[in-house]
Amino acid sequence: MKALFIAYNQAFNEEIAEILEKNGQRGFTRWTDIQGRGSVDGTPHMGSHAWPEMSHAILSCVEDDKVEPIMAQLKEADMAAKDLGLRAFVWNVEMFY
Amino acid sequence: MSIYRKAVNNPVTTTLIFVAFMVFGIFSLINTSIAQFPEFDSNTIMVMSSYQGANAADIETNLTKILENALNGVENLKELTSKSKENISLLTLEFEYGTDIEEATNNVRDKLDMVNSQLPDGVTVPVIFKFSADDMPIMMLSATATESAAALDKILDDRVATPLARVSGVGTVSVSGAPTREIKVYCDPNKLQAYGLSVSTISSLIAAENRNLPSGNIDIGSETYTLRVQKEFSDPSELLDIVLGSVNGRTVYLRDVASVVDGSQEREQESYTNGSRSARIIIQKQSGANTVNVIKGVKKALKKIEKDLPSDVDIIMVRDGSEEIIHTINSLKETILITFLVVMLVVFIFLGNWKSTFIIVLSIPMALLASLVYLFATGNTLNIISMSALSIAIGMVVDDAIVVLENVSTHLSRGEKPKEAAVHGTAEVGISVIASTLTMLCVFLPLTMISGMAGIMFKQLGWIVSIIMIVSTTAALTLVPMLCSRWLKPNEEHGRLYRMFFTPIDKFLDKISHGYSRVIGWAVTHRKTVIFGAFGIFMAVLMLLGPGLKTEFFPHADSDTVSATIELPMGTAQAVTADLSERITGQILEQVPETRVLNATFGQADTDNIFANMQSNGTHILSVNMNIGRPASRERTSAEIADVVRAILREYPEIRKANVNDGGMGMGGASTVDIEVYGYSFEETDRVAKELQAKLLATPEYSQVILSRDEYTPEYQMDFDRTKLAMHGLNSTTAGSAFSAAMSGSVTSFYREDGDEYSIRVRYAPEFRTSIEDMENIIVYNAQGQPVRMKELGNVVETLVPPTIERKDRDRLITVKGIVANKVALSEAVNAAQQIINDTPIPSELSIVIAGDYEDQQKMFHDLLILIVLIILLVYMVMASQFESFMSPFVIMFSVPFALTGVLLGLWTSGQALGMMGMVGIIILLGIVVKNGIVLIDYTILCRERGMSVVEASVTAARSRLRPILMTTLTTVLGMLPMAVGRGEGSEMWRPLGVTVCWGLSISTLITLILIPSVYCVFATRQEKKANKKK
């Protein structure tokens, strides 16, 4: 079981949840309209006058074998609209019930 | 969920809401009436009372002054003028516009009740009239006939006037000028004397013979019969057989002493149309009825009526009050359509995409139609003001949609899904779109709150533009994103034709952007030069053109009617007037070939003719009405034609006073300058007024100058000597009535035919009423039955009747009314008048005031100036709260003075004067010139927040915002262009509005695009330094 954290431009909106769903991943936790900024480049998503855009984020715990295809599709979505900004991070889930 | 997302997610609801707006709008459009100006209540009340036997001066002291003192304190009274003439005192109370006239009438009535006991005995109770501009005639017809000429009056009365009066909205229909039948009994005074008869005896004998008497009932057998004596004349010739008495055993019949003539009244109004005898039919509408609708109804009724009339009776339209209105509104409709197309073209060129263009221009009909719902719901009309408002708004409604669509496109091009791009793109600019709409509302909503004439004019403008702005902003935030999410596609592939056409445009725009950013780069580093340069331009234009700025009240519109009222010396015989009328009309027809219909009417009006009696009439007054056709059908304007008529009238030295006007009543006619000379002494004021009149006429600024006061007019008085009267056993009433019966006749009976009554007038035959001697020989019988001649009782003396005493605000005055010449602005005429007043030695007891249109104009300019200050403050406040700063809006405000520079330049190049519409243009400019500044400064601040330096931010912002600024400015400027260059009918009215906005916005945009970044840099740098010091 891996935890998948996806931070993305609000413009992706339902798209990310749809990718999870397509890969048979039902569960996720989502935060909407949050602030964030990329480490390298891209416009910050601060919801301010200067940077009006905002981010959403999803945390989803997925089976190990689903991580690869999901990551690939997320990357594809990011590449299709590079200016928007989407990042995904994976780490191990130690325990759950 | 945000409103944007709701709109995007519910396309059906969103669409249907706006479709509903459009449906209501179309319904309103069909049902809204048209008119020339917004309707307003009349603001005038007249109070009339009479005091028999008092002369003008007595009336003034004993009646007028008392009434004036009482009424002076009535609430909201603007002006109190009065006229005191023999027997009659007439007060006119003019209230501030917008005053509730019902309430004012009650107040006046209360005041009158209070003062009633102070009035001298014998004064009639003052009567209150509510006079309204609506009472002016809306239509003038003229009827001619050949065979039926003699019966014309009756035919028109029965078959035209009566059915027309039934048309909904028609107030009165008055027929004048046609011969009125009268049975005239002309007596020979010598024969009367021989038989010992008098006019009044004959008159009463005729009355006694001409009666039907109901005489009760009789029962015969089982039936009851009514009894009647039926002895009314069935033919005028029967009169001749009346027995007057017997002398020396011989019966005296009427035929022995008099002749009976069945003809027309001796003195009556005569009317001629295009040279042939005619009747004039004048139609007035009811107060509050819509002119265009009433005339439509009248015309429909006329069509039916004309079919039933004898074939030789022709009805010609002399004046149709609706035509001008309809054509004016039509030409405004055209202007709106052209504006719409121009704006659409601009948007298309900038966006290069028909789908985007459609989305944007869709807000235009939507917002316009929604505002029509307001017009319909409040019972207003489509008029020059409301239609101008629509035209103004077209260029501005697209701005919000453009901003939204532009941002959505940016989001789309970054790869967002259309729906998300629409929502987020709209959300980002939502606040600034609302803020810019708020600044516009700051300008237009105060317009709905001003009072007075300006309030009446601009209430609709304020509401309409405000509603349009609100609707268009709502559409921009809901409908536009919804349509964008459906129709816009990211990075569309374009065809070859598209590339061929739009690549050069794109390149050109890029070049401008590039050049502009270079200019800004220079400007922000040479701030002093830029700021002082701009200041220099502003001052230079202000100094050079400011003093020469011409002002006016309302532009002089080309009209299809010219009318003239010509007064000959009082007492000119009708035959002389008729002769002059023939000569003058002949000359006019010759020199004004444009004339379609020419009607000339003169003579004493019948007492039952309401309209004619409202105007001055008499044997010496000739009124000429000309229809010169639509402006499009002729070369010369109505003002030029009026000048031709004035020149013709100047050739006749016998004319004492001539007033030539083109156009209808009130607004749109030539401007007038009234110089009011206040003073008690008739001689002094007359002398000064005449001197001013002569001097004014000598200047080129005036085409006609009239004095309000009449001259002393000659009259004959029969002056009885009481001692002589007593000696003959007579009193002055008996003698006086005999005198009047002989001269003007006695009417005690009527001849009835076919349900109509005609007066039977007994008087001396015309040949015995020609000289003073004839008057002196009139016989009156005393109680003993002895004949006494007038010359034994007194003398006929010639005297002078003093003129009417006019007063205004409780002082005597004489008004010198100057009509401003064609193509001369009101301000020039006022300057000329002021110069003349200064050069004329004026006794210290007199005072002189310039009033008339000038006074109204000054008041309105004053009102509007206060409004401008208020609007500037409001706009500043809205911007300050939007930016949460005092500095940024202050910088943006620098664009306002340059709007004025543009207005001055525009008025100067187009040679126009600053009038009411121009002032409205300036007010509108206050709202739109700051829009560009807002966009520019907002983005500059954004760039600084993103970490750029002040200078860098200014240049970047300038470059990236140039395109949207150019686009919104161009839509507004080009949207106003059809108004500014309009040549349609009535365009004189709104052309100044177009000119001021076009020039003001263009010049201000050009200058502020360079100046504002520089000024911003100055202030921002200073702020930064201060902040650094604090650290």
C-alpha cells in the first residue's frame, strides 16, 4: 500500500479524481482551494492579487500495483498542460486498519 | 459553489434567464411609445382675475400687487410674472421643474383664499388655470373648398371636428377661419328715426316673433294633446315681414327700415392656404397623451372622415407634430444599428474569431432590451434622451465581456479544460469587472437624482445606462463564461483565408505594442519631461481654446415648420391686413420654393375658439404657418428659411412687430436672449429698451429683436357728459347700450336650421358706420320717447390706451427678446448683449438682467458642475476602496483633465458649442476615462507584487495591457462615432454628445497611456523610499 499525494492546479479539478477512478481507486481525501508553489518554476498558486490561482490536493492510499499506471497518467495530464502545474509524490503506508 | 460555476454548470437555466430578458425587452420595444423628449409635468400655473372698469395702472396697484404679495411665498416658486391690462390681471407662476403641480395648485388656492378679503369690491374671484406645454397644438390642418365654401364651417364642425374630438387623447379641435353664417339685419338710421324706432326695439321684436311656445295640454274625447305655438322663422326672408308698429295708420314692416342679409360674420378670422380661402383646424392633445399616438389616431380617423366629405373639400396637413419625432427616432435607430455593426467589427478584428465576437456582441442586444423593460415598466417613452443612452451604452457594454473572454482565452491556451478555464478565468477578473462597473454607476446613478430641468432630461439616461451596465456585467459573469465553456476551443486551427487577413493585423498590433513599450521605457526614465509636457499641453489647450469656448443651451434643430406672427399697428382694418397678407405670402411662396403648405390666418377670433383666444388675435395680427418639408428634402435649413422670411418682412415698414420662428415649441428652436429692463417709469424703460433693441439688431448675432411691451394704442371713446345726459333724461348705461347696439349690433335671437343656431344680429348698415360723424349721429330715445343724438350727449374723443403692465418678481419690466442668429452660439450672443448693455448709459433707477435661455443654461451648467464634482469624488472613493490605497486612484485621476483637453479640441475642430448634451458627454467621460487607468495601474501593481521593480512593472504592464485597453477604447470611441458624425434628422441634438465623448476619450487615452505610468513611477518610487527609510 502506497500513499499518493497529488498537488495540482484547481483547473484540473475533477480530472484527477477521474484518473484514480479509472484505475480502480475509489478512496481519496481532497483539499480544495489551498495555496502552494512549485520548487523549480511555474506560477505560484496563492489565491492573491498577484497570483490568483489556487491548488487542490488529493491524498489517496492505493495498492502497490496501481501506483505505476496512475503516476503515468498523472504525468501525461501534467505534460498536456505544463503551465498549470501538477505534482505527485508517493510514500509508504506503514499501517492502516 | 460560485456563481460562475453555477452558470457554467447550468447552461439551460443561464440561457433561459437571458432569453426571458430578451423576450420581455422585445415585448417592451413593441409597446413603448415614442416621443421627442422625456415627459414632464407642466410647471406653470396662471391666476386670472378681472376688475371691470379699471385701467392697467389701477389693476396693477389694486389687484396685481396684492395677489403678487400673497403668492410670492408659495413653495418651490421659481418665477412670478404678471400682466396688468385693462380690466384684467394675469399672474403666471412658474415652479421649479419636478414640483408636484397639484400640490402647488392647492398652495396657490390657499394663499388666494387668504387674500380674497383684501381685494377691492367688484373684483371677480381669481381663477386658477393649469397651463401645460401639452396644451400646445400638435397638429394643424387646413381645409379648402370650392362649391361648399359657404357651408365649410358647418361641414367641418359637424363632420370633422366632432369625430376627431372623439379620438382617444385628443383634447380640443378648433376650427377657425372659415366663414361663419350669420343673419344680419342692417338698419337705415334715417328711416329708424322717421318711424321712431331703435336697434334694440327691432332686436327685441325679432326675438318676440321668433319663438316656439309650449302651451299646455288639451283633452279631446279620450285623447290628450299637447299644445304648441310654433312661430320660429323657417327662412331668413320671413324676417322682412315682421311688423314693427304702425305710423299714421300705416303698418311698418322690417323691410321698410332694414335689409336682411344671410351671409357670414362681418368680423371673423380669415384663413388662406396656399392663397385660397380655407379653414384652419387645430388639434390639441390632452395633457399626458402621447403626441405620436394621438396623431396616429387622428390620421386614421381622418381617412374615414375624408371619404364622407363633399368631393370638393380638401384637407391638407399644415403641421404634423409627430413627423419630426418619428423621423428623429428613426434616425437614432439607424445610429444604434450602425454603432452595433461598428462595435462588432472592432471586436472581430481584434479577436479574429467569430465565435468570440458573437459571445461578446450578444451582450449588446441583451442589455439594451433589458433596459427597455425599464422604460416600459415606468411608462416612459423612446425619446432622444433614452435612445442616446442606448447608443452611448453599446460601446461600453462589451467591455466587461471582452475582459472576461480575454482572460478565459488565456486560461484555455494554457491547456485548461474549457469549463475550468471559463470558471477560473471569470473568477480572476470578476472583482475588477464589478469594480469598473461600480465606477460607471458612480457616474450614472447620480444623474437620476438631480432636480430641475436637468433632472427631467437625465433621469432616464442615468437609469438606462445603469441598468445596461448592471445587466451587461451580470451577463459577462454568467452567460459569457457559460458560452465560452461551450464554444471556445484552445489553439484553434485557422484556415488560409484567416491567416491572410489576420496575420497582418496581428503583426500590426504587435508592432504597436512593441513601439509603445519602447515609448514607456523612455517615459518612465524621463518623468519630468513627460509630466511637464503633458501639463504644458493641458494648459496650452486650456489657454488657447478655453476663452473661445462657445456655449449654448440646446442645439438649434432643423425643423419642418416655420411660423410667423406679424403685428400691424393696433387698429389696422382687416381689409388692410388681408391685402398685406396676400402680398407677404406671395413673396414668401416666390422666395421659399421649399414651401409645401402655407397657411395665413388673421382677424378677430370667435369667442368660442379656445386655441385662437389663447394666442393674441385681432384684425391687425397676421399669423403665417409654413410647412417646408423634411430636412432631407431641401438644401436650406429651417433657420435659413426663417431668415429669408425675416428679410421679406423687413421690407414692410408698416409692420410694427414680427416674430418669426422655426421649429416647434420649446427645445430645438432658435435660442433666445431676454434682456429684462426693470424700472417703474414707462418712458425711461421704453427709451432704454428701444435703444437696446436698435443696437442688438445692428449686431450680426441677432436675427430678430422684439420688445415685450406694446405701445400706447389709439382708440375712440364715446365720452358722455353727465349734465347733458341728465338734461335729456338719460343715463350713461342707456346711452351706452344704444351706442353699442348701433355699432356692434344686438343679438337677442337665433335662427335655427337643421339643428344649428345662427345669430340674428341687428345693427346699423355698414354705410352708416364709417366715420366719427356717423357715430355722433346715432340716436337714443329717452323715457319720453324723444330721439336724442349722441353729439348732444357728449363727444367722440380719440385717446391712447396705455400698454399692458408687465411685472416679474414684483417689479415692472420690459423684456427685449433677441433671437440668436443662425450658426451663432448662445454665449456669443450673450457676450454681444453684455457689451451693448455696458456701452449703453442706463439711469441708476433701472436695472438690467439677462434672462431667457441664458438663465436656464447657467442654472443647468451650475447644477451639472456640482454633479461633476460629486461624481469625481464618488469615482475616487470607489477606486480607492478597490485598490485599498489613496495613491493609485489619485494617479488614475490624472486622465480626467485630459478628457477636458480632448473636449475642447473636439468642439473647436467641429465648430460646435458646449451645450447640455456636451455637458452630459463630459459627465460620461468621467466614468470611462478612468477605466484605462484602472486596468493599467492594477496590472502594474500586480507586476510589482510579483517582484518586479517599479519601472520594470510599469513597462511590462503597459505592454501587456495595451491591447485590451485599445480594444475597449476603440469600441467606445468608434461606437460614439456614428453619433458624432450623424447627419440624420435631429442629429443636431446628439452630435455634440458624440463629439465630446469621441474626442475626450481619444485624447485622454493617448496622453494617459504615457503619462500615467510616469506619474505612477514618481509616486511609487517616493513611497518605496519612505518605506525603506522607516526600515
